Amino acid sequence: MLDERGNPTASAEEPLGVGVRILYGCGRARLGPASSLLFVCGRSRTASGSGRADEVAARGVRVRHNLERRSIPPWARLGDGVARSLVGAVGGYGGDFGSILASLRVANTSDVIVSTVDRVGIPLILLANLGIVRRPIVYIAIGLPERLAQLRGTAARRLYRRALRGTRVILSYADSEVAWLRDWLGPGGPPVVFIPFGVDVHAFRAGHNAGGGVDVVSVGADPQRDFKLLVAVAERQPELSFHVVATEEWGRVLGKPPANVSFESGLSLEQVRDRLAAARGDDRAAPGDGPGEARRGLAH
């Protein structure tokens, strides 16, 4: 059920279920037991929310994922490079085109496509705008306004606005982000819906380790994340240990960090949880880190 603002009346709920329910309620997708295919797009099986895909499948919906392939075929990698170059040339913000291109056949035979992170959501909507992706898209936005703010020029903003308006519903974990996106998209855009972010707070609690852990763990990939500042702090505090979990792009930006800074990318949510648990105290994690950041950053 939706309230007068178009938001789910239920409390915290898995976005896969919310997206399917909203689409079904709007009559824009027909999902019936044992007859429908839900295609989930993410950057990590667990961080993307597909850990709950089995629950959706238990309701009679067949679920496929863009990460089912062990590797991306050469033609998709080539297409990824070309797409990123074109997007950059028009002043846009890119993402992972490769895994989407490699999964087009399955995606276009599905009833609904659920994008769980902007890193794949942006390529999805751009490909849909070109008619390459042809199925209804549920877009889960996690820090999308910050990415749209990086668009360069009127033409890029017009392109991304048109592409996002082509989605069937946009979900966000932040009410402020919902308001921003509704205003940016303007009248006649798709429903933009807030859903509470429900997490097990005990699963992401830093352990009080007597030894073997690290002092500071920072996880994320959002544009505001300032790992350069974190490295500068580490240089001034050589007696402390720091661990960064971010994207490969951040790894290239940071280059060779100080000896007391370690770096990882491409981890599953369980691995991220283990890294957070390795922090020596609850108050040692970098500001903003936590279950939301873990899910958000690693998905990118």
C-alpha cells in the first residue's frame, strides 16, 4: 500500500520486494507466481541486495543476476570502454556498462529489471534511453543527486533527466534525496519513493579487539568521500592503522599509500562486515561508515 505521497506504508522492507510491489500495484508490470522473471543488477551479489533474492524467488518469481557470469566477454569489455568514453565526452557520469551489455539477452526477456546501485543503474537508464534495454526498470538510488551534480553542461543534464524519467519507479533510502529527485525530474516524472533502510545493527558493530585489528576502517564510494584527507591524517598518525575499502578508481587515485594504510576493493558485504568488525573500537570507524555505507560503497 502507498500513502498520499506515493510512499510505502510499511516499515523497513527489502527494496526488491518494494519495487516489485509498487510496479504491480501501478499496473505497470505483471508479476505472477512461477511465471515472471526479475533481473537484478548490482556490483556485488550481496551488497546489491540480491542476498534477499531467494526470498523473492520463494514467492514464485524467477530471479536472474547480472553477475552470474564468471567473466565479462571481450566484446562487452570493448563496449564498456566505448560507452564510458562517449559518456565522458558529453559531460556525463558513467558506470559499469560491461556487465549490463553481457547480460542484455536475459535482461530483455525479464518482466522487471531492478537496479540496486547507481554504478549499474546509470548505464541501464542510458542504454534504455537508446532502446538497447527494453524492460521496465526499478531504480534504487543511493547518492544519485551527488552524481547528477557532477554532470557537465545542459545537454548532459537533459540526457540524464530524460533517461531517469524513462524508469518506472525510483526508490531511495533518504527522504531528502526523494524530494531533490522529484524536484530535479519535474512534473510527469516517475514515482520517486522513500523506503526506510532496515539493517541488523548488531551485524555491523566494531569488535573490541585486543589485537590484530585496525584502528580506523573507512568504507564507501560516494563522491563526497575524501580518502585523500584520510591518508593525510594517517601520515600524521603513523602509530595508528587505517583500512580503506573503496572502488578500484579510488585505488588508482591514492596510488601507493603510507605503510599504515591498507586498501581493498570488490568485496562482498560479508567481507565488509568482517573489516568493520576488525576496528578496535566502536568510535574508531570513520564518520559516515556503517551498514548503509557498507552496502552503498561496495555496491559501487
